[in-house]
Amino acid sequence: ICDVSDSVRNASRFMLQLVWSLQECFSRVRSYVFVSEIAEVTQAFNTLPVERAIEWALKAAPVDYHCRSDFGYAFSRFARTELEGLDRKTTILLLGDARNNYNDPQAWALRLIRERVKGIIWLNPEGQWGWGIGDSVMPLYSPSCDLVRECRTIGQLGEVVDNLVHHWWR
């Protein structure tokens, strides 16, 4: 589930490259993007080359790119529409800065999702220093996550992938 809002514009390509790569490496991966409304992009990521898939996700997926981020709304919609398809084999990977523009964080939705899955991993492209400051609701979402990491560089991503391969997905 990848945030494609303006606040992560610089990191979105990096995050979507990761999403596309995961779909290439693993079967049964489903991918989603959101700003406020959430949309599945699995088919585009399965059929288009990486650059075209990323461009489509950033410009043409059925989300309103001009609205303000609303993680709570996206999570509540995901819980309402996708919960039945989740099970204890499912790992949710969230990519986003948790900047919610003072909207209702609806943390209950992420807790509900967590109850159904093996785990939730959150990669945040913002430095930890900003978590919980201003409109960041990262501290409200962190308790529902099994792993939360700052992920702004290739080095940080490498550490996360190493952790996942050697400890999480064993």
C-alpha cells in the first residue's frame, strides 16, 4: 500500500519501484496506491514495464491526486473492501509518511487489518525526527505495526530487505 501524495512526491518513484519489484519477485502480491481514496494497481504492475507502471500509478490510477492525504480514510476503505481477502499468511507493506493533514486517523482500521494478517511493515520516507510532529500520526499507527523503519536511502532499504529476508519471511 503506497502513498502517492504530494508530501512524498520525491520518494514516490523510489517506493513504487520497490512495489513493482516485489510483484516481480513474489507471486500473489497485490499492490495499492492512495492519496485519500485507495486503488488497486496490481494489474498494471503485472503487465506494464516498470517505468510505465510507475508513471501510470503516479498519474492515471483511479485516485484523486489533487486532494490532501488521508491515511485514515484509505485504511478504512481498505478494511471495508479487502479485509475478507486477508489471512495469517498475508504481510502488509505500507509505504508512506503518515502525514494525515489533521484528518481523522481512524487507527481502528489499521488495528482491524492487523488482527487478520501475519504482520504489518511500515517504511516511512520521512526522518524519524518528524514522526508525531505537526500532522504526522505515525505514533498512532506504530502500535499496529510489527516493524516500522525510516527508509529514505538505498542503504536503509538494503537493511530493511536484509531484515525481511533473513528474519521476517523465513
